[in-house]
Amino acid sequence: MSQTLPPQKQDRQPGRQAAMMPQPRSEPASPGSGKLRDRTVFITGGDSGIGRAVAVGAAAEGANVAFVYLEEDDDAAETCRLVRELECDVLSMRGDVGDEAFCRSAIEETVASFGRLDIVVNNAGEQHVQESPEQITAEQLERTFRTNIFAQFFIVKAALPHLKDGSAIVNIASVTAYEGSPKLVDYSSTKGAIVSFTRALSNSIVERGIRVNAVAPGPIWTPLIPATFQADDVKKFGSDVPMKRPGQPHEVAAAVLFLASDDASYISGQTIHVNGGEVVNS
């Protein structure tokens, strides 16, 4: 496999976008058309990576943005700067989405600040490489599930009383839900759960006029990558997909914003695959 990125490693999760080389691309590929004007978008993990790209893309489409992040203050401040640069309001909140009480308070603060909630993007996630399933501790298992799937339940439960006909929920799954990853067994399991959650939730609330969809990214250049893998693995990241490169966050955000907008008004319960050409059975 050919090298696609400079070798690099970060020693803690969550990773830091400011430390990455090269910087991931957050800005959309084309100017916005105002298709989310006056709406409020709530994003988990909005400080960096896909979450930041969704925040910037939503602002480019005219939306006000609220997002939560764990503890990456500098990255969160940069997301806020980019949104304000587009002349949209932004609210950032620091906390752990694995805590249901925090999820409730974040949704309530969003509605109090903007007066409405229209779009929820469940993006926050974490992953921890283990060479074999026996090495996955109960603590790691619970932590991964709490961040990746419990949090989506918590956020949706808190958001539903505020969503209305025409609202949308978009969940971030992964290609690992379909292909599996031998060193990310617990992570892959959570992503499979997100696909099923998306389908079941769509069937549960579609009669309310609220659409629910998912995006399943392949190898995307986000802080999670250098924070997860060794430097020699990072330099080959994305080289094994048909397009022979990692995707950029803005390429995933484009799919998220499509599903969040009225352009996708007849789409619910589906998953869009943004993975550089890998064909998977969905």
C-alpha cells in the first residue's frame, strides 16, 4: 500500500485537530444556497473532524449551530470562529455525551439560546485498538458503547419534544458496521447498533414528520485517526480503498447536510456510504 499521509501519532483521545498534518478540510466544496436558513443544528463532537465540517457546512447554508465536545477547548474555539465567520450564531458546550444528564441540559440550553431545534447530528465517537477480543475490558466495552450509541439514545430522547414536522436526525455510523474491523470489535459493534437504531427510530417517528438517516464513512482524515493508530499505520491510512486516499471531513458533511435538508424529504431509515468506492451490502 502506498503512503498517503505523513506518519504521526497523538498520545490521547480525543485527538486534537490543530496538531494534525496536513489539516483536515472542514470548509464545503461549494458555496451554500441557504437551504438551512434560520434553522438550528445540534451536533455532538462538533469541535473537530466530521463534526466541525458539519458545523461549518450548516453555517454556510444559513443555520445557527450548537455543538458539544468533551474537552478539546482550542479545537472547539476554532469551530466557533469558523461558524461566526459565516455570520451565523454558535453555541458550544463542554461535557460528556455518555452522561444522560449532560445530554438533556445541552439540548435544553440549545433551545433556550435559539428558540428552536430542527436538526440533530449524532457524530461523537471513540475507538480503541485491541489485538484480540480477549483484550477488550469491560470498562472499555462500556465506555465505547456509552459514547457511540448510548449517547445517541440520550440525545434523541432529549431532542424529540422539541423537534417537529420537517425536522431531521442524522446519525454517523461507519463502514465497519458492514465489513467489521478485527482490531476494533467493540467499535464495529456500536456502529452496527447505530445502523439498526437509525432504521428502528425512523419507523418509530416517521409519522411525526421527522426523518432519521445515517451516514457510514470509510477512512476519513480526522483526529480520531492519529489518536488511535500507530504512526506507520497512519501513513498508509486510506490507501486500501478504490480511490486510494482518505476522505476529508467536508466530504462526509456534504452527505449529512443533504440528509438534513428538504432535498432529502422522501428519504428516511437509510444509510449513505461515503467510503472512497468500497461496495458494501446494506
